[in-house]
Amino acid sequence: MISFKQLPIEAKAAVAAGVVFFSMMLSRSYLAEKLDFRTRRWLLRLQMALFANTLMLMGSLHVWRSTVTTFTRSSAASSFWFMLWKVAVFMFLALAHSSFFTLLFLVAEEPYFFSLAAYTCLGAYIILIFFLFTLGSVEQAYKFLAGRGAKASTGNKNRTALKPVLAVLLTVVLTVVGLLNASQPPTVNSVEIPVHKLPSTMNNLKVVLLSDIHLGPTVGKTKLAMIVRMVKALKPDITVIVGDLSDAEAKIIRPAVEPLGELDSPLGTYFVTGNHEYYTSDVSNWFELLKSFNIQPLHNENVKIVSPKSTSDWFCLAGVDDIEADVLRYSGHGMDLKKALRGCSGEHAIVLLAHQPIAAKWALQERPDINVILSGHTHGGQIFPLNAGAYLLNPFFVGLYQVGQNTFVYVSPGTMYYGIPMRLGSRAEITEIILRSP
């Protein structure tokens, strides 16, 4: 029987990841009632950071072997430049690993440079792993098809050296492109949605949709103030924020949230939780903070949006808690559609705010008479190659979908980004939704 010491280091990392994951499940199931709230919050976030790092360790070993160990037998291995390269690769991997811990120690009104550098390295790390894996797969396929003749040995060595060089070059180029794309202000996308049973007096009602701002290590007050200015310029009747507003505790990041107090939509500003609100374990304090800025959380509840032209004309705006609250066993929270739509009959139009597209799918299965669902969560994949995963894991990916004859789902690609200050294959967006009466 092989002992733990005899296992390859990748296998040890996999075992460590499994142990951390098991401890997360254990603490959620059995320790939740025994630990005080603050301790439970810190334990959860520390476990998530450790779990991510143990998983990354396997990839980091592969990166080191591909970009450093591969060249140790070359003539340049003893040169100053190769030593400098080894230090650069080590620092790159160290910064990528440290990114998850910035959520615990480096969150303020504006992002720290270290946090921006760490998350940039994390984004580049993901891209580099993808290209090393893809080019390695192509190399193995070539060897299988071409065979391993003696004459091909020199060529194989050249290709082995070429693979990491090409992967690094592609990573650098895409990282720069991603940083430049994410640094641009969000685009304003105007979408018209026909709403069955919307009163004619509410035709052309303008709803501005924000999602996935992710105030935290890499998004601060300056970016939020820019978003608020853009929203005010659109002069919406209603503003809605469909989750993942922040990755930090309300008390810590309160100064960065102040621009939200300038939102002044005449029919109100509303908020529903995303999964990251529950990762902060500070939802109650966030609700109180948002209320102080005249932003109404819809905690499995609804409000009547009354027409300014006729008090007898209205539609139902409802919001549900994010489904992650159930997974995390967050007391008093969890998606409850029946409670959220209490009093919302099929006689009036229904607009539902639900952070995750999977929640939108579940809601329509239970209440197919919902007219419009506004979601976020996917970020449009945010960066390549995560786009493919986000597409496969969500029933609605990004943009407008028609479900049946009278129902529409709109999924925002996100107003900012999560952590990694990059976008590849997606663009940050503020959505201007025009509701049309039939």
C-alpha cells in the first residue's frame, strides 16, 4: 500500500484539496450552530481561499515544470537571465495564489496595487494553464499520429521548448487585451421587451439593470461613482441591482458604497442578493446599509410599481434570495418564490429579479405566468477560456431569451468584474431595458 509520503506532489495537493473541501462541508453542517457568527464567517472565507489554493497548486507545479524545469538542461540554464526568469515565474505564481487572501486582508475604499497585481496574475494564470494544456494535447496527438522515429527526436525537443514559449506569449498578449477591455467604461445596451399585461400608461417604462459590480479587492469607489453617473444620465424610472454588489463586509467597504446614495429613480431602486453576498456572511448589515441609501432590498418579497399617470395601473416587481443561501444554510434566507410572489396574480404583469439564471429556470417551472426575469451571475464568462464553462453551466448565458409566448429572460454580462480586472470575449454592461405594453 502506497503511503502519503510516496504519493506524487500533485496527488498530495489533490488530497489536501479534498480535506479542505470536507472541512468546509463539516463546518457548514455541524459547526454552524456552535460557532459565533463572526468566527463562522472568517472560517468559511479562509476555507474557500485554502481550497482554491490547493487546487491551484497542481496547476502551478505544471507551470513551473513547463516554463522552468524544461530549460534547466539547456546551455542558458546557468545564465543571469535564466535566474531572473525563474524569479519572475515564482513571483507570478505567488501573486496568483495570494489573490484569494486579499479578500480577507486587503479591502478598502479603493483597490490596493497589490490586489490588482495579484488578480491580474490570477487571470494570466488561468489563460496560461489553458494554453499549456491545449498545446500539450496537440503535441501528444502529433506524436501519436506521427510516431516516434529516431529522426524526429530533435524536432520533438524543439517542439517541447516551443510549447511554453508560445503559451507565455499568447498569455501576455491576451492579458494586455483583457486589461484594456476591462478598463473601459461599461457599454450601455438598450433592450426593448414586450410585456404582456403591462398597462398602456406604463408603455416605454425604463428600467436600468446593474449586476455583478463586485466591490472589493479590485473594484472601489471611483468605479462605482462612474457607474452611478452613467445610470443617472439614462434617467431611468426604476433601477435594479440583481446581486453580487460586493465581496466584502458592509462595515469595511462602506465608504466605497456611498455613490449609491445618488441614485434617484422616481419609482425606486431595488436590490436582490447574489451568491457573493452570502459568501461575505454579512447580508443583514448590507440590507441596512442599502436602506440608508434609499435602496430597497427585495428579500423574497414584492412591491407594486404604480404608474405615475394612473394609480389603478401597476405591475408586480418581485425579488428572490440567491439559491446559494440554501447551499450555505444561511439562516432566514433562501429562494422562496411563493413568498416572493405573494399577492402577484396573473391579472397583472410580473417582473422578477433573480441573480442566477438557474433560479430563473426554476421560477418559470413553478410560475410560467412570470413575464420578465432579470438575472446576472454569468459575467458572459468574463475571460477566456471560462466563457465555455459559464455557457454550459447556465440555462441562460447572456442577453435576451424568449421562453414561451409571453415570457422573457434577460441575463446581464455584469456591470464590472469579479476579482480579475480583465475581460476577454465579454464586455461590461449597463442595461437600459424599455418595457413595452402590448
